[in-house]
Amino acid sequence: MLENTKYKTTIGMEVHVELATDSKMFCSCKNGMGLETQPNKNICPVCTAQPGSLPVPNKKAIEYVIKAGLALNCRIAKKSKFDRKNYFYPDLPKGYQISQYDQPLCEKGFLEIALGKEKKRIGITRIHLEEDTGKSIHQKATGETLIDFNRAGVPLMELVTEPDIVSSSEAKKFCESLRSIFRYLGISPADMEKGQMRCEANISLYLPGEDPLSGTKVELKNINSFKAVEKGIEYEIRRQTEILEDGGHVIQETRGWDDTLGETFSQRKKENSDDYRYFPEPDILPLSFSDEEIEMIGKSLPELPLEKKDRLVRQYGLSEENAEIVVSSKDLAQYFEEVASELDHWMEVEEHEFDEQTKIKVYKLAVNYLLTEIQKHLFHKGLDINDMKVTPENFAELIKIIYEGQINSSAAQVVLEEMFETGADPSQVIEEKDLAQSNDEDELGTVVNGVLEKNQSSVDDYKKGKQNAIQYLMGQVMSETKGKANPQMVIKIIKEKLDQ
């Protein structure tokens, strides 16, 4: 974390997200979302800007942007249009980009992010829809630049925030929260490493008491991970601070982020809207939406991450921290709720009643194993939770077995590992490997008697007040029973015999 300086920071974010439609924004070419390996495979006269070709807007992409706007509390435009944004990059086939300027689809929204137990509202200025550019591939060996137009014309949503962010950690949290929402909505995988989500930060510094917008804004581009969002902003704050401390002036410019060197570098002078010479796109009619159409899209919205987190805390008694981790992945949250549903059924049909506090203990046991043991196996095997063989039903059965004390924690790890490998039922694994925990008090009492007879010195140590001796004796009992004894019961029996 960056140390505090005498300067305060103002940050606004621009986030570009490729939308997961079947086809591109203005033609019927396949939308490969940047995943297509064969260059220039998904192209046609429209997305390569051949003379006489005309664009036709993708209805699904427009609906996806409206979905995002509703999820982010935006005002949805009843009337909107596309505009031409003129700039000349080698990977922009037409020499201009079809985008939106003064009538975006969504405006004036906000996103609440969780900062520990506190929440902060980040304003959303606008969300608009445009087409992505192609991709330039620079050949260092030959000095040539190759162009791949597969990405050209892919639907691209751009979101612009208000300058409400004040630190690198807030910026990172905002981008993480956005990605989670986009995944819940099903409009994009928003994988930064694959270029499906690209974040840019506008950073300026000011002195306390001054206007927060009085500093010179520097745009930071080429950020391809959440970690880089945080590190890039921190570096830029340090760089600008050093310039100001030395009596210099920060230049308004666009800078890139070099992840290898861990520093920003100058790319070009920052353009403004006049440089782009916007004008209405003449080949596409204006858009209009009725209240009924917008309402219909709104009804399709799922429960969003922050709402789900609050509900999991209320319904299952999860801690704020655990609930936030669970909802960070839509698939993880769904898996947990399927497990909880199985546990609810088990607790309802049991002869003895579970009060609310007991139920919460069961849920917490499940989420603890889910976020530790399950995640450990997923990480080591490089799997996603949807790819593993442990079904919610079998995992819930394992939690029931652990809660009832049928196996100890060491045996539980053995069972879970076997379940990961084979997808077996936990009861079957326990039986095959003879892992059931011994809870027979008479049988354990006999084993304890034998251990006490063989370890008289430890018995004497305990009677002299050395409490650690009891742990040694318990270890001997566990060894004798090959780890199958109930530890709590063993300690209870040992104490009863030693205190006689």
C-alpha cells in the first residue's frame, strides 16, 4: 500500500468490456471474443470496411448494455444513437469507429463497493456501446506490423465513472466488483488476461483544501490485471508526487503500464472530444425504447453479488468476509447454495430439532471446508468448481458426517481427496478405507488404560501440574487406534481417569 503523502488523489475509471454475443456488433461474423487463434478468420466486408458495406446493429449487444445499466442503477435512455468517432489507427479498418457520443444508452448510475464492513458509492457517468478495433502484432525481428481483424467489430461496452475513487485499492475493488456483476449478468466473462475487460485510470493529485479536480489528469492505459490496476495507479501517484515536490508541472498525457518493469511510460498527448470530430452515424437509424421494453429487460436481472452477499449473511449466518469470497464467483455461490439446500433437507428430516444457532454452525462448517479444503484441491489440480467431481450432494453428506463426529478432521481430508479423484460417495470411501471414528466409550476406556500403564512418567507429570502431558497421552491413544478415536472423547476419558 502506498504511503500517505501531502497530496490527495482523484481517480476516475474507464472500463471496456467485450460482450459475449454470438456475432459481432454490426455484421454476422462470429464473435470470437479475442479467443480465435487463426488470424483473420472471422471477417467479412462489413467489419473490414469494404466499399459499399453497411452496418446493422446487434440487438443482443444493445440489450446487454441496458442490462448492465439497470444493474448499475443507471437512467436508461428512451432515445439513443450511434456516432462516428474519427481517429486513425492501423488496426481500425474504417478509419473511424462507430461509437456513441452525446446520447449514450445509460447515464447517471452508481455502484456500491464493499470496503471491509463499510460501503462506498462510486458514480457511473455513462455506459455506451461501440465496436472494438483489430489487433496489431509487432514483429521485433523484422520490424513489420501484422494486422488481425478477428477482433474488429466485436461489441464493446465502455463504462466511465465519476472521479469518486481516491486510492489504488478502491480502484482495484471497483474493477473486481464490476467483473463480478458482468459475470452474474452473463454478458461477458470479462477476463482481463484475455483482453475481454480492459481498465484505464485517470489520475490527478491536489492539495487538501483545493478543488479535487484541479490537478492535471493523466490517463493510464494497457492495464491487463487487477493487480496491475493497483500497482500502476500507485506508481503514477509516486511519479506525479515527485514532479510536484520538485516544483515541476504534470503533463496531461496518455501513459502505458509496463508490467515487467513495474512503471508507466509516455505514449501520446491526451486527445479530447474535439480531436475525434464526432458526428451522427449516417448509416444507422436512431434507437428508441419503450418503458415496457426496458421493464422486460429489468425483469431478467439475476440477484447481484452485493445483494447475494447480504442475504447469505442474513440467511446462513456467514461472516462478511466469507460471504464476500463466496459471491465473488457466481459458480461458487451457486455451489454453496446447492450444498446448503441439501443440508437444510437433512436438518429438517432428522429426529432431533436443529435450532437456528445449530444450523448456523453447520452452514459455517460447510463454508469453511468449501473455502479451504475444496479451494486447495481446485488450485492444485487447476480446476474450476464446475469441473470437479465432488457433487453438492456428496459434499453436503461429508459435512453431515464431519458434524456428527463420524470421522475426525484428518480422515475428512483423506475422504475429500478420494472424492476429488473419483467422485465417490463419502460413506463408501469411509467404509472402504476403514476411517470411521471410534466413539465407543468402553472400548476407548480400555485403550486409555493400556496407554496410562505404559506411560507412568507422563501420568506423574500431569499430576505435578504439567498440562502438556495430557496431549502426549492423547497422541499415544490416537496412535494405538490408528487415528480413529474421537479426540474430544479421548481427552475426557483421560482426565476422568487421571483425576480419580
